[in-house]
Amino acid sequence: MPRATNSPASRKRRKKVLKYAKGYFGNKSKLFRYAKEAVQHAWQYAYIDRKKKKGNMRGLWIVRLNAACRAAGISYSRFIEGLKAANIQLDRRQLSEIAIADAVAFTGLVKRAQDALKAKTAAAKA
């Protein structure tokens, strides 16, 4: 009696890995042993870079906000401090979109942040 190898499932699993490895260079796209390793590494990089993407986007929003703030005559850090003092709870993504799309609204936010900073310093002196 021949041994049971579960051949259909094994072949399906190998074909699936080779399908993921399509387009890889050399043996990594042709041979299961090397394709499996390359696909696992690719998945690790994809997972890590999904996390990195979030930080990169936050950095982009901050760069955009800093440019808009400087044009409005305030530094980014003072702007954020002023927003916190004014209890305006918008995240950097929303602020960046406002700075790009609606300059008038952004100028209003800058004004409110500056007023809140003045009130904060006045309260600290008193």
C-alpha cells in the first residue's frame, strides 16, 4: 500500500507560493524552496512598511503645516501649543488638509491659536 502524501494539498500550497513569487528574479520565482523564503521576506517588509507609512504620512503633514504656519507668521510648535491652549482638537491630517484647501479657515485657526497663547502667557504672568 503506498503512503499517503496529501499530494493535492501540497501541490496547491506550492503553486500558491510560486504565484505570489511571480516576477521575482531567478530561482526565487521558479523554485519552491527559494520562492517560499522570498515571499516570507516580502510579507515581513510589507508588514513593517505598513507601520512606517503611518509615520511617514504624519511627517508629511507636519512639513505641510510648518510651511503654512511660517507663511502665516507663526512657528509650527507655537501653532500646535496655541491650538492645545485653545482646546481645538484637530489632528495633523485634518489641519494639513485645511491648510491646503482653505487658506481663510487656516488663517482663522492661526489667529485663535495666537490669541490662546497670549491668554496663556497673561495668565502665567498674573
